[in-house]
Amino acid sequence: MTDNNQDKQEKPVTSSADATPDTAPEAASQPTPAPADEKKSSSSAKALAIVAIILAILLTGGLYWHGHNQAVAQAGQLDRLQAELQQQQDVLQATRAEQDARLATLAGNQDSVTEQLDGLSRKVLDLDNKRPNDWMLAEAEYLVRMAGRKMWLEQDVVAAAMMLANADERLAALNDPGLVPIRRALAEDIASIKSVQKVDREGLVIKLNSVNEQVDKLQLAGVIMARAEEPDFTLSESVGDWKENLKKSWASFTDDFVTVRRRDGNVEALLSPQQHWYLGENLKGKLLQAQLAVYREQQEVYDSSLAQARQWLQDYFADDSVRQFMLEQIDQLSGQQIDVDYPEQFTAQERLQQLLDDRLQRLLTGL
């Protein structure tokens, strides 16, 4: 639009060549709007520059403020961590100090106990040299205790009597008149043991085992029918008995064709092979139960097992030499006494223990 205005203004100048000099300056002064546009553009540039500077300042300030806040937060967190670390170090130092104190106390106690043990060891050695008889008393008491275990736990009367005799020998070797009551009690205990009825348990078990081995040789009994009464076919010589004689003759004639016999009595049913096997195993079990009862001294179990075995032999097995042998052995074993009345305690054991306790108490008092 500026160029068009300029063209319109230039046309009158070129068309009138004879214009006056007064109009020439007016024509020359018309194109002056260009400096005003330059001022406007320069003012816009300045405004933009100022806005850019302000934005840069604000951005820089924001970044600075954000970084400052982060630095402050990190510094606070670092301070907290340092405080916690210091607190933990203080706790560790306190714990270490407490442990050091305890170790020092324990070390002191250990030294004290060591000194006491050394002193006691020296005194014990001195007492050992002065009173060696106490060890023999302790050995005698140990033998009496072992004799009780042998008798009550293992039912070994012979070993128990031997141990009591050995304990009496230890006391006799001491040659101490004060031990006479204990030796008298030992003699009574030995006499009570020797009076106990001796049971040959091994022999009984061997016999029961031999009977048990014969079970497989037994034969199962067959069906035994009750004996029927034989009819009397004897004819009478009297003529008046002709009817009876006729009946007997007819019965004797027909007896060869059809025989009818009447029997009264119980007939045992035959056992199957499986039942026969179970019966044999049950019989073995009863004999084995009797063997265990011998070792456990269970008189009732022993007697009932043998009685049941005898009953089965008589009821279910054939009467042969094997059954006869087993019945004879069971009859012999049934009369055996397997339970024994043992002494409840040894009188010498309590007296020996009391003597050792008294001497030990005196020794500790002297220490």
C-alpha cells in the first residue's frame, strides 16, 4: 500500500514539467513515514528483549530456589543420619563397656574358683592319704547296689549272692570293729538270697521249645463214630416164640441188603486244611506264650497256656506217639513253680549309704 501511494504521488510530479519551485519541496517531503515504522520495530524488539530477560531472571531464580531447597533437605537428612550413627556408636560403646566389665568380673570369679578348686584338690589329696578306707567302703556300697540290680532286674540270684559276698570281703579287709553291724546285715542278706527258690528257667524253656517243635508232626484226628448196638438174631427153641423167631429170621435175611444203625452221641466235624494250619499255629503260640511267661514270672499265664495247649491236643489231634509225648511233657511242665518271692531290699545297703554320707559330711565340714 505504501508503494501505491508513492506511485500516485509521483505521477503529478512527472506530468507537469512546468511546476513551480514552491511545489517541489512539498512533493519531496511526502515519503517521510519510513522512520516511524523503524521506531515501532525497535520498540517491539526492546520489549521482547525485556520480556526475555525477565523470563531468564525468573527461570534462574526458580532453578536457584529449587536447588537451594534440595540442598537444605539433603543437609537435614545428612544431619539426621549422622545423629542416628552417633547414637548407634554410643550404644555400641556402652554395650562394649558393659561386656568388658562382665568379662572382667567373670575373669575375677574364675580366678577365685580356680584358687578354691586348687585348695580343695590339695585338701582332698591330703584326706585321701590320711583315710584310704573310705574308698573301700564306697566300693562295698557299689557292690551291694549292683547285687540288687542283678536280683530284681535280671532275676540272677547267684550273681547277686556273689556280689554281696565280695562286698563283705571289702569290709572284712578294713578290720574296723565299727563295721560289724553292717557285716551282720550283709550276712542276713546273703542268707535271704540263698533261701530263694531256684528256678531252672533255661531248662523249662528248652523243654517247651522241644514240645513246640513236635507240633508240625501231629496228625489231625478223624471222625470217630459212636458204636452202634449189634442186633441179636439168636432164635429161641420155644415153640411159643415162633413169631419172634420169624421176625429175627427175616431181619437176619434182610441185614445183608440194607443196614440201618442208630447211634447216640456227638460227632465232631472235620477241620479243613486251612483250619488245621491255624490250629497248629495257635498251639505254637500258646507254647511260646508259656516260654515268655517263664522269663516274666507270670504263673497264671504259664498255667493257662499249658492247659489250653493240652486241651487242643486232646480234642483235635490223633492219639499217636507224638501226641502222647507232648501230653507227657506238658503234664511235667504244668507242675513247675516259676514265680519267686525275692527280698524287697537289702538291709546292709541303707546302713552303708548312711555311713558314707556321715563320713562325707564330716569331711566337708573339716574343709
